[in-house]
Amino acid sequence: MNYLNVEASQQEMKLIQMGAKVEQINSKMCYIKFVIGGIPVEYVYNLNKKNQYFLERIKPYPLAIRSYEKVEDIVNVIEVDIRQFKNLVKSKNVRSFVDITKEFIGIIKRFEDLMLYYNVPADEVGVIMSKISEINQEITKTKETASRVFFDKEPENLK
Amino acid sequence: MDKLQQNNVFIALIVFILTYTAIISEKINRTVIALFGAVLMIIFQVMPQTHAFGVIDFNTIGLLIGMMIIVIILRKTGIFQYIAIRTAKISKGDPWKIFLLFSIVTAISSALLDNVTTILLIAPVTLVITDTLKLNPFPFLFAEIISANIGGTATLIGDPPNIMIGGATNLGFMDFLINLAPVAIVIFVITLFIMKFMFRKEFKVTEENKKKVLDFDEHKTIQDKKLLIQSGIVLGITILGFILHQAVHLESATVALFGAVLLLLVSKADPDEILMEIEWSTIFFFVGLFILVGALEEVGIIKTLAEKLIDLTKGNMMITSMLILWFSAVASAFVDNIPFVATMIPLIQNMQSISGMDVTPLWWSLALGACLGGNGTIVGASANVIAAGMLEKRGIKIGFVKYLKLAFPLMIVSIVISTIYLMLFYV
């Protein structure tokens, strides 16, 4: 506890000098681990009294889900997520799904490096945008032709 | 002595020795083992539960809790970071001036707060400043540990041994200030000069890094001005309360707890959040210790030891005082001074009741020896252990012997000065 307070104080001091407003909140950090069909599915969530509940999936690939107002929602979200993964592992494409998702995350990080470290011409940005549109269109097209397998809730991002 | 009493003496002695051995070994959490030993004393009927609870010094407990609450709230204002950055900027990044001023700030803070709290407040800022200056943090943290232990000697509330002595006697805040602050100041000044010589080659900084320290903005650290004002006022009232507590016939715990609850009330801080940060492990450690030592007293061991000490010294105040001073110093250098003082207090009280002599000089001997002795080794005081842990996390390992070579001579110097002081003014 002493060590945590000392480390927190140092980080807080450095961040405040950078112009940040820092608020230290006592909370509980919970690590949740499942293994589904040999694939580790892990989450971390943070519970605190400020009515902010942050849930993030960390395996098989990191994905910030979102913040919640009610702690009960966290369990519901994890439950649905796990049911979806259980469904997914029955598919032959499960490994490809995990690999492609990791690739997408890698692309975001590379793109971030590109924009932060280099002066990228506007036309190159346009090319990258058009490639992203192509992928989006491919996803939409595939959705129209593929058969639906999960009905417990509606997709949030693919309408 | 009948068989039951003999059994109780035997049991109490065994439990006490085993518990203290375990505490000193640091192989088991000290709070757990102290409480375990205390509970065993009750289970084996060395003393009944009601009596066990009766020997807990709630003045010490109350004072510790009260001050912890005040510091927890005060810390949220950012005032300690403000003071540290302001101090570093006044020094214009000069490492020796930072060393000197941080030591002074630490000593003064430690006189008002306990040593561990002071180190936990000053160390993070010190580490950021030394990182910026690209300096080895060890000399600075070393000086702060030494300064914290010396500063804590000066007042009733500065160090747990003094809090415990105050709780057990009629000695109040002003008694400690008048009797111990002068010698603590002398020891501090002399120690600073010695440390400056010891670390004279460590303070080389580039002008560029000095300027980085000047770029720190201390005003950014004040996170809550309203809370700062409220905390400052309440801290002022609390210190005034300590100064006057004997005159108004209030115990020091009452003053501390009054300050704490007043601050909780006016600040509207979430009490659950604040109470969660209290070092309950330290509080329960004290509870266990009080019961353990109370059990020794119950079976007459302390009285026997007191009689033997009076026989040894023939009741001579000077010899007794020096014996307690030096024995306390050496013992406190190697073992935790809190259990040591917890055992010595009833011993001195028994000496008073047996011989009828005024034992006030012995309290000062015990306070000086136990507080300053903690400077002797890396395990001598909790503040030392915490600072060493912080350095180790940064890859700077301070070995027992390396620390001993630097700190033990400083501790001896402080005890020599204390010896002269006691001989001149008390014995």
C-alpha cells in the first residue's frame, strides 16, 4: 500500500507538471479469465464509487468495450460476450477471426505511428481512407450473404 | 508464588519471547504475529479479556488515528508537493541546497507528523527532482530518513515512541518540546554538516538539468484550494490544541481526534475513502503489543525486571539514565523501537513505584535512545525500511553493511550529544 501511494504520488506529480488534472480514485480492479475451446478470453474491469465502471477485454485481443453506469451491466456484457465466443469456437474460421482482428489492431497502431511520426500527404491519407471504405463495404456485403447464428442480442456496430 | 501463577509466568514469558522473536525476524507479518501472541495470552488465561482490553493505550491509538486522518486529507490538497517544488526552486536546482532544505522540511514535518508519513510524502517528490537533475537519489533519501528520525524526536507527536511515552505518563506536548527539541536541533545541525562532508562528491549537476527544476510550476500542484484552506486552519487548531492540551486538561488523542473529525466535517470528504487509507495494520500492531506487554506486567515479570535494574544501578539516576539511553539506542538500531519502548514503559513505571524516585529523566533517555537509535541501521525504523524499498524498486540496492557504515556513526554522534545533554541538565 505504501509502495502504491509513493508510485502514484510520483506519477501524479509528473502528470500535473505536464498540465493534467489528476484524480486518484480508490477502486477494485478485477481480472476475469475464461478458456473457451482452447482460446483464452480475459477481461479487466474497474469498480469505483464514482459511478464509473470500465470494462475492457484483454484477450484474445485487446478491445475497449466501454464504461457503464451500473455494475450489473458488466456481468451481462461478459455473459453475452462469452456466449458469442462459445458460438464462435464451433466455427472453422475462429483462428482466422482472431488473426484478422489482431491484424486490424496492428494496423491501427501502425497508422497511429505513421500520423504521429511522419508528415503524411493529404492524398496518401485519402488512399488509406478509400482502402478502409473498401473493407467496410466488403464486411457489409458479407453480412448480406452470410447466415446469422447469434440471436440473443442485436449487433451494436453492424446494422 | 502458587502453581497457577508460576504457570502463567512461564506461559507469558514463552509467548512473549516467541512473538518478539517472530517480529524481529520479519519472516511473519508483524501485525499478525503481535495479535496472535496477544490472543494466546487471553486464551491461556494469563489475563482475562476485559483486562487485556483495559491495557490497550487508547490515547496512543486515538492520537495515531487522528493524525493519520488529518494527513490523508491534507495530502489530497497537493500542499506537500507544493512545498517540495517551491523548496527545490528556491534552491535554484543547486543539489546541496536541495539536500539541505529538503532535510529541514523533512525534520520540521516529522516533528508534526510521524516519520513514516513524512517519508511517504517527501520521498516521491525527491525521486522526481533527483530524476530531473540526473542525480543518485540515495544521499537525498538517506538525509531525509535521518532528518525524519531526528525531527520526530523533538515532539510528542513526532515519533511513535514519544506518543507511547506521552500516553503512559503525564508528559504533554510542551514537555516534549521544551525538553527534547533543543537537543534535537543541535543533533540535526551537526548531523547535516557531517552528511554534507559524507556526500560532498555526489552533487554534480549540469546547468541544463538545473533549469528543468526551475520549469516546475508549484502552483499546478494545489488541486483543491478550498480544501487546502480548510485543512490548514484545522491543522493550526490541532497544533494549538497540542500546545495547550495540558492546560485545558485534555489528552493528546482528544485533540488529534477533534482535529480529524472537524476536518472530515468541514471538508465533506467521503469518510469511507479516508478511513480506508488509515494504516490499520499499524494500529492493530500497537493493540497486539499493548496486550503482550500488559500480560508480562500482569504476571509480575516487569516488576521483577525493574527490581533487578534498580539493584544493578543501586538507584543511581545518572547510571540508570545512561544505561537506558545507550541500551535503547543500540537496541532500537537493530530491532523495531515500538515493541522495545512498549516493554520499557512499564519497566520504568515499576521503577518509579518501587523506588519512589522521579523518573522523568529516564523518560527523556528512553525517548532519545529509542527515536535516535532508529537511525543506526537500515532496519532501525520503519521509515528506513520504506525508503530502502523505494530505492530498491529503482534498482538501487542498499545493503545492510553499506547503510550501517554511513548511519551508525551518525547515530553514535547523536547519542553522545544526548549523553552530554542529559548529564548537563537532568542527572
